Amino acid sequence: MSPILTRFCPHARTRTYTRKKSSQLARGAATRVTWNRLRAVSRASEVAAELPSAGAELRSTAVKRIAILSRSISRSNLNLTAGAGWLICQRPHLLSCGNYGGSRRRHLAACKVLAREAKWRRRYKRRATLMHCSHSCHAAALRSFAAHAAPLHLHDDIFAGDVRRRPVRGSLHTLSRGKSTLDLGQLRCCSKDTTTVPWYSPELRQLRVARDKAWRTFRRTRTDSDRARYKTLRNRFRTAARDAACRHYRERFRDCTDSASKWRMLGRLGLGSRAGRSAGLPVGVDELNQHFVRTFQSRAAKPETSASSVHPDERFYFRHVQLAEVVEAVRGLEPRPGALMTCLRASCTGVFRSAWKTAIVRPVPKKSAPRDAGDFRPISLLCAMSKILERLAHAQLTDYIESRNLLDKYQSGFRVGHSTQTALLRIIDDVREAVESQEVTLMAAVDLSRAFDVVNHSILLNKLKRLGWSDLACCWIQSYLTGRTQLVIGPRGERSATLARMAGVPQGSVLGPLLYALFANDAPRVLENCRHHIYADDTTIYVHGPFTDVRRLTVLLSEDLGRLAAWASDSDLVINPNKTKAMWLGTRRYVSQLRAGDVPPPVIEGSPVLVVDRLKLLGVTLDGELTWRGHVSAVTARVFAALSSLRRCGDYLAADVRAMLVSTLVFPHVDYCAALFLGISAEQALRIKRCMNAAVRFITGLKKWQHITPQYAKLNILPYEKRVQCACLGLLASVLRNGRPDYWSTEFEFREAPAGRSSRRDELELVIVRANTDCALYSFTVGAARLWNGLPYNIRKSFGSLSFKGLLRQHLLEI
């Protein structure tokens, strides 16, 4: 039956019931739902009087459809709602918030609950949904609903001429008729959706018919026996439907031969997709594109020229590549290497192909209900052929940079052997060394506004020339950066006009991060008082000192912040003082006194820097006492949120698929920078253990009262303490094997075995630095060396090969 939108007769007889629906109301809140007795308004004369004068055919069609509904109301579970002025029904896909008679708080809560219900229906491929709200003041709740619900479907002959549609911001529209106003999702016309779920069999249909018949009998008789019979049939239908769905999806997963097909099947179940991403945009694609391009605009380029002090024979020149290098760079892609070689020969003249300079931008919302262009993040898609060429150029640039140590030692972004874990370990170990010396640390995380997007091309080329780039290489880089354009494609395929980008390094490119690292490579040279660490555009500076001299530490940090701001101004970058934050670190006694005292905050460009108790740095939440309480809270919230979404379709998945989902979507939250938490307290470790226990129970299907420890060994899953040890030892083996990063390779050295006499020590033992406090005892320098010396000799001997990780994991599983 097609949906109907018609005027509700104000004199119709109505009934009001108070009901509790678990699918619509949270926490058992009751709602008053006004049910229309359609038989009172089914007569043609009354309905025709309420409809506009749009012709006899339209009135006749509407009267017929309402008569059909009035006859079927006693035979089907049809949800109808009469509001302040509109009767809206879409059988059986209608959600209604009811009429609360002035209780706006309860009414708004019901709207939000209905939005969640619509989101649930959409996730499970059901035909969703129309929400009726009789209050025009609740636009926020309706916007939240419109982000999750499918568009409203209206039949042409009913919609035409009956309401006036005026567009408002985004995909929301307003249906107006007299004094009644209703905000809904985007309107479009379509035919009735007759698709059903693939596991819906004739046996299920018979069970459903029997269940509905028992329900109607109970509604008529109100006897306990009929109620018990209805519940029995209802439970039987639910069990049969769930078992049929499980059999269907498990057979489908059994037919999947690779991980890609499994993930496609999981996408059909609603896993891995963000709600609201397919909803309409609140602004047009042209406005979004202009916003992104305005963000990329930089100030006027400075025509600065500087001669390189590097000898011409030692400068960087692009060399010709061989066909084998091209084939290695392709790595599974399917472009023709011969055609790519032709493009490479053209690029050797210093010109980057203009056909590869256009980026397709997909706007991704930063929040669940975006309202303007600032709530979207641009994701650029570049030509695959250009990325292959960039990969070849990146290999040559990296070889030149590493052979001459051009990058700063403490730049850890996008370098081989470096990671956020190595960067955070270096910072935290410096803090632990200061605690060992009874000092405090004042740290500042500097925020550069859109650093990658406002890189001045002229300044970058001047810096490359000073580093030793030849004129031909700079010409190629200039051709690579300039003349770039972009266009935005919306979620429904709408395309914007193509606009030019005048600044910044290309987002999503291979060379972009390396070029920015070279652009910001001279920033640490302006620092005189503080130590630093940089990861891409995240800059952290910190200074140590005695507790009795904290005011001087504030002055020293403020001076270096001022120098860094001056460098940013000269480099055409902008430091955001409002997002730059500082934090004190040290022992619990020192930090509590600093928080309670009147120590002035650091200053940058005349603005005080906000001093916080917790600071999120490279994805890890730090606190002043290094208790990791805030980070563990964030990890547990993400883990349980992921498990909650997985449990919705956990019955459909086999054990191996559930294990794959947990290892892909849950355990990475636990394992991120795990080497930092070597000395985590038992209380915080227990919280993460409970998260892992919940994940293992999801895989195995065990209940809360069943013992979980034997399942770890059966699934070859390491407990949390051993996962931390495995992360520490794996990172240490990588440092010893590759000698990277430099700031860690110099911290470890092997102990010399005594000559001329037997000893328990061997040549693979590391020197352990003496630690006087527990804080220093669990630093990476000390803790990882102690764990290393406790390993069997045959495992330590294999640290130079790729088999070390497997042997280490097997050893940790056995002990």
C-alpha cells in the first residue's frame, strides 16, 4: 500500500491510549499516542472537504486510499498517528512521537528515541522510516533523525498540489499547510519496495500469520490462555527467524574464500559503515569546495632566493629508473609498466603531468550531525598512476636524505623505523629521567592550524635549494605542487565545479608528508631552552627543572614558544594559541602542589597557554602523574562501543569471523602504543583485562559466570601483561636489528662477556642502567633491557631474523 499524506479532520472522534513500547521508548517512559478511528473520517464527503481543490481525480484517489486503510485497520498491525494538523502513515514503517500537550522535554526525548529506532531499522535493511512530530520547534531532533532515516516516500497523485514544499538548509524540507509545519527528510517519489529478507521462507510466513492471529484473538478476548498462546507463537517465530538468518549468513560466510569477500559481506550487515555518511549534505558541494579551497589559500608568497652551499656534485638529482623498479613500485596494481615508463621519461624534463593533478574530494563528517561546511573533513582521492610515480621519487629522495642525515633526529613522522610509539616512549622516558632526578617537567603541545594545507610553495623551494636540491629537481617539485585542482563529490553523486589550489602539499599523496617534514625541518633550530619532539605537524616541546624553580621553567618555555611563533610567521604558518596546551608532569606530590598553587601559565604571542591536567598527545592521553587513568578510560569506552556494535549481528557470524572482527576492530585499541604501559598499575590493568575478557566471550559465546582463562590459550591470544611485554621486546629487537631510530639505538649496548673464565653472562645481554625509583624502573631503557636479558638465549640469538616475533610469541604463550 502506498503511503498517504492527507489533512486530518479536526472534528473526528479520537481515542488516547497510554502504552510502553520497548522499541520506541527508552527506560520505560510512557507516551500518549493519539489513534485515529479512520472509520469516522472515511466518508468521501468529509475527506473531500479537507483536501484542497486539486481536481476530482485527486480527491477520488485519496478517498479510495483512506477507505482501504479504514477497512484494514482491524486486520493488520497498522501504526497511525494524528498530530496537530497532519495525518501521516506509511504502512508499516511509521514512527510517531505523539502529542505531549506542552511537555517539551519529554517530547524532545521521545523524538531522540525515535531517531535511534529509525537508525536501527536502517542498519538492518528495513524500509525506513517516517517520523511524525507535531511541534515545529524541535528542528534539532528532526535533523538528528534525518541523518539516519531514509528519505520520505510519497505517491505522486497524493503529494501533487496538496502541500507546498519550501527548501531549508541542507536536505531538510518543510511541509506547510495552514498553520501546521512539519520538518522531514528529503522528499522523493518512488514505487513500493516489495523486497524481503533472503531467509524469509514460507514456514516463517505461516508462523507469522499464526502469531498475528493469536494476537488479534487476545486483543478481542483478553484472556490469560490466549495471551499465553500468543507468547508461545511469538517466541517460536522469533527463534525460527533468528535461526534462519544465522543459517543463511553462515552459509554465505562459508562461501567466502578471502578476507575481501568477508568484509563485503560484513558491510551488508551494517558493520564498518558510519551512520549518516550517506545522508544529504547540509550545504551544497560548491560551497564545500570553496570552503576547502579557502582553507588552502596562503598569504602572498615571499620572493626569497638563496644560494645553496652544497657542492654541485653533491646535490640531489633525479636519476633514471629501471623497469624493475617500476614493477616493484606497482605492487599488485595493474597499470602497464611500458606506459608508465613513457610518463617517467616525460617527467625527467621537469614537468609533472597535468592530468594527474586533479583531486576528487569526498567530504567526511567530523561529528554525527554536521551543520555547516566546517563540520566536514576533506578526503582527497588522487590518480593511482601519479602515486606510483611519487613512490619512485620518494625512494630517491629518502635515500638522499638518510645518507646525509638532513632530517632532524627527533622528527619521527613518516620515517622508516619510526612511529608514534617510539616518539611517545622518548618523551615519556625523558619525563621519567626527570622524576629520577627529583625534577618536574613543563610540556607544551603546539598546534599549527592546517599546517599541511598552507605550505607556501616558494618558501618550500627555497628551503629545498638550501638543503642541496638541484635546479632540475626543484623544477620538478614546483611542477608537482602547482597547477593543482580539486572538485567535491557528494554522497549521492553530486559534483561541484573544479577549483584551483594555490598552496599546501597534496593531501593523500606519497610525497606530501616528506615535503612537509623538509619544510618544517629548521623549526627546532630556533629552540634554545627546551627539548623537542616532532611527529609530522605535531610539535611537542618540554623543559625540566627543580620544583623550587618552576617560575623560571615557565619563562623558559614561554621564550621558546615565542621563538617558535616567530619561525611560524616567517614560514607562513599559523600557531593557534587557543588549541596549544601545556601540562605539568612529575611525582604526585609535586604535581598536586603545582595545581593548587598560583604558578603563572606559559605565554605565546601575548596569550596565556591553557594548563590542563590531561593532555592527548599522538592518540594517547597523558596525565601529570603518568597513571594512564584517562587513557585507559578512553580505551575501555572504544572497546565496549565496538563490541556493542558487533553483538548486534554476532549470532550470524561463525567463530572464525568473530575472531577476525575482534582482532581487527577491538584489539588494536588495546595494543596501540602498548610499550608505554610497562609499569601500569594493577587497577588500570584490570580494567583492560575486563575489556579483553568481553572480547574473548564474544568470540567463544561464553557467559559471564563461565571461566575465561583457558580460552586465551585455546585461541592463541596473549593476556594483557604479556601483550605489553611482547610489544616492548618486539620494538627493542627492531631497534637492535635496524639501528633506528637514532635516539633509541644509542641507548642500548650489549654487555661484554668476560674473557678467560666461564660466566653465566653471554654476548647478547644488554647493559641495564641503574634505577632508584619505580618510575625509572619501568622506563623503556631499563624495563625493556630487563625483559630482554630474561629471554632464553636461542630467542635472543634470532633477533636479526624475521622469526624472532614468532618465537617470542610462542615463548610468551607457554610461560
